[in-house]
Amino acid sequence: MARTKFDRQVDETAESMAFAIGRFLAGRPLRGERKTDATFWRKGTRVLPKVEGKVSRSSYRAGWQRLTFRISGLAATGAGGYWALWENQESTVATVRDVWENPDPAIAAAQTGGIGLVSAAAVGSAAYGLATRKRREFLREWVTPLHEALAVPLGMSELTDPRRYLHVPRNFSDDDAQIRIDVPTHMRFDEDLVADLIVKKLALENVSFTWRRAGKDTHVIVKKRQAPPKMLRLSDPGVSEILAKMPESAPLIGFGAGKKKVSVDLDADSPHVLISAGTGGGKSTILRCITCQFIHNGAHAFVLDFKRISHTWARGVPGVTYCRDIAEIHDALLWLAQEGRRRLALAEQLADDVLEREPWRVGPRLVILLEEVNATMSQLKRYWAKVRESGDPKTSPAVDALAEILFMGRQVRLHVLLVAQSATARAIGGPEMRENFATRILVRYTLNAWRMLVPEVSPIPMPSDHNGRVQVVTRGRAQETQVLNLSNEEARAWAMSGVRSKGTTGPSLYKPPVPAAPATDFADAWDTSAPELPPAPTTDPATDRDLLADAWSLTLPTPTPAADPGDTTAPPAPGPTPATDPDDAVVGLREAYENHLKEAVASLDAMRWARAKDPDFPSSVDKRGAELLYRVGDLKKWARNRPRAGTTDLD
């Protein structure tokens, strides 16, 4: 009897069901199409050749895992159905009858339950998205590009899930992290090419490759061969000796891989340094390390810190001008630009070989620490908008002065150490100003920050969360560095143990004159004095020494002549000298507190304590019997600028 079409369909359906049951019990894909190299006992790592379309995650599971899931699902479904239908048969029938007769409560309950389920699903999806955001970003930025580079050399399908054979930890840039990459067992690929691609795509350096070629478990392990030290302190063996031997123009930043010294030569490499880091990235630690070495070697440091408390170690250190008020920062930048112009004129008069051989002839090195440039530039613009008068330019002259300083070059020995959380061109003053920073130190950077600041360095190294670990970029090369971590006490001691304490240079360079015209003079911004010149070589002509003395001279107020000892004229009655400006009045502490400083200082005892303990407390200008007298303007300036907890605003 001939078989009908229906009979053939029945036979085909029965055969398909038999095969499906067999595949179900064997833990194989139900459709029968094998897409990965997974077996019953081993998980898959790559997609098989000639497979098209998306490959699900279940295709990578081992057969026993799929079988376990299937049997567990059937058992749970069967147990639930049995309990619902047979154990509670009577209640189930009654419930169905009630719903059939009065469906409205059931419909309302279904609507409420549906809304609840949808809301729970939405909340769960949002929570899952937030929890896995960093992992997805890591896969997109690092793992997927590595897979796209390795798929063809390893002979793998590009449809392969990179997570199945690329085991790259999120902290792969750490010193003790290791990367494992499963490679095909046939080993028909170029190992050198694969290793080179891994180094380039993950921006690795100083790494070793350990290949396992025998057996089925073929893979390669990648880990750092040499790494910077985990911590670098002054107390470590040999560090203080290395610090003492560093050249005057090239302070030590830290150690790289293999304890290689990392420094930046401000005379040869870059006259200015840009530090880009987020909050808590260690910007102040880097500045403290570099600046105290410059002061140790006789440089004069200007700390422009409107936050007031970023560098407390520098308070009272000889050779440091600490400008905390935004008005002082404004005037300091104007003065520094003027000083740079004077040095340029002097450098023009000196022969090139003399300037190259004796750079100190233009003046001592000046190091300018500009903290938090994003906020400081905004404050400078606001300050100028508040104080400028009719006819003044709209652009802040302090911003123009900073641009002028950056363009002056290394011959004038003015160096800017600039700190920014986001060193955009707008924050610094323009892209041309940012190009003056040939050395850039990046800490806890984003990929966008790296592309913005050092696009010439590729591939981009993975940022490290290790404390003190930075990337020092100079001459188109990035070097991972562990920064020398000096405490406030160590930095202060190192700065004060240098050439100033040994008497090889004079006292601090600058002394503010009492201004006759506040609009033009730079007054009350620092507490320093005139320099003692370095001894000129005996072979130099006398004209050079005269030129050097003229170049370093400062315009100071003419002192009042001392009284003649033989003059028998009765002295005037004790008391303050009359002054047209109230700030020029000379008074005692009690009178100053009662008449001028009650709102700024807590008590008279606080002023007396500060006179004994605070190195920034102004010096007395006269005496009335045993009582010391002070200038009112100096006391007001001290009260306005003394550090106070929580005072970081202009107001």
C-alpha cells in the first residue's frame, strides 16, 4: 500500500522528536547545529568556521551544564504543576468557578500584578545596567578591540565571544595582574605577531610571555616583567642620596620600571609642566616633590593657591612667596610678567655663549605653582570684572600675564607648574598656551583626557588606581612612574636644608615696598628681601659685573634717615605716626584688635598666640616703650589671608 503524504509527515515528525529527545538528553543544541567547539565535558572558547549569525551564550556551555539546566527546569515545572493541580484540586476548581462567575476582581488583580511585574522588571534592568556599566565599558574599550585584532591571526571566527578566550582582568595594568589568552590547539599562527598585537592593543611595556603548547589546554600568560616600586619614600635605602645628586634643573619625579630614575629637565626638555588629575589623584604630592627640590637648590617659589591650604609645608620657608588671596595672585602674575620682560631685555644684551654657560646671570630660577587652574582662571576673570575701571581692557591682565610667561621660554628661568582637573584649552587660555607644556603628567585620567592632552602617544595605557602611580609624558613617550612621596615635614626639611641654609645664596629675592601708587606697584604679596649676588668669575670684565648688579637691583622705597646722635632736639611724644591712609597707621596689638580686627579675629589672645607661633604674622615696625607696634595694613592682610578651615572661596 502506498504511503500517503500524511504518513510521511507523521514519520518525519516522530523522527524529529526522537532526535530532539536524544539531543536533549545528550546536552546538545536542540536544533542540532553545533556552533562552537564545546563538548559534553568542556566549555567552548571559539565559534566554529562557516557559522553565520549570532551565537547565543548557551552554545558555549558544556553539554553537562545544558543537561543539568534542562532537567532542573523540567523537574521544577512538573513539581509546581502537580502541587497546583492535584494537591489543591478542590480549591483550584472552586477558584476557577468563582473567576468564571465574577471575573472583575480577577481582572483587577491581574492588572495590578502585571503593573508590579513590569515595574520590578524595569527597576531590575536599571540596577543591572548600573552594576555592569564599568564591565561593559571595559569590554568595549579594551577586550573587543583586542579580539578584533587577534581573531584573524589566531584563525578564529570574528563571531566568537571575546570573553570566552580573552581573560583580561579589569586591573590588568597593576603590577601583579596577569592576562591569560586561550589559543587554538593547532598552533598554526605566528607567536611573535600575536605577542606584538597584545602589547600594542593593551598598551603594555616590560611584559613577559609564557606559552603552554602541550596538550589541549594551550594558552599564553602575559604579566609584567619589571614594574615601578609599589611605594617610594625618602626613607627608602639610597633615595636621599639620589635626590641630593639630581641636577639643579632636573628634579626627581619618581622611579619607573627597574628603579629607573624619572625626571624632567626644565632647561633641556620643557620649561613648564602640566599636571592633569582628578580629585584625590595626588597633584599636591607631585608638586611638593618637585618644588622642594628647586627651593633646596636656591630657586624662589611662588605658590599661587587661592584654596589657601594646599601647601602648608611651604609656609615660612625661605625663598617661598605664598599668595592665597585672588588679588595677590592677580598682582603676582603681573609682577612676574614684568620680571620676565626685564630678564628678556637682559638676556638680549648678554652673548649667547655667556648665557649658555652662566644662565644665572639673568636672575635666580623662579618656579610658579598655579593650583587648580580651572577655578583660578575663573576667579581671576571675576576679580578683574569687579575692580576694573572705565577704559581698562575687558580681558584680565593677569590672564594675559600668564600667557606671556608661558611664551617667554627657558632663557628667562621662569617655570610654571600648572595643575588642572580638566586641562581644556578654554581653561588654560587657549590651545596655543597648552602647547607650551612639553612635559605632561597624567594621573587617573580618562581616555578623553588622554586623547585631548597627548594624542601623539598611542596606544593609550590603562590608568592605574595604585596610589602615586602616574604617566610622565615627554618627547612623545609615556613612562609609568611611582612618584616620590614626601610628607609635609620631609618636604619642608629638604627645602630648608639647601643652599640657603648653607649661605651660598642670599636671602629670599623679593621684598614688597610700601606702595606709593598701588595701581602700578606689586605690594604686600610676599615677605622676602634683596639678593646677595652669586660671585662673578674673576675673568669677567668689570662691565659685566656692573650690568649684573643693575639687572638684579630692585626698586625699594627710600628709607627714612636715622636721627643724628648729636642732635639734642627733644623727640616727639610717643605715639603712632600720622598717616593719610588708615592702613598705614602704626598701632599696638590691643588697639588694632579693638579698632580694626574684631570681626576678623576671634580674640586678642588669638593675635598674641599667632605672633608667637604663626610664621606669616607681620613683623613689628616700631616700639612704644616695651610695646611692639605694627602697621594696620599688614595686620589686616594677615587676618584676611591666614588659613581657615573651609575657606576656599573668594569671599
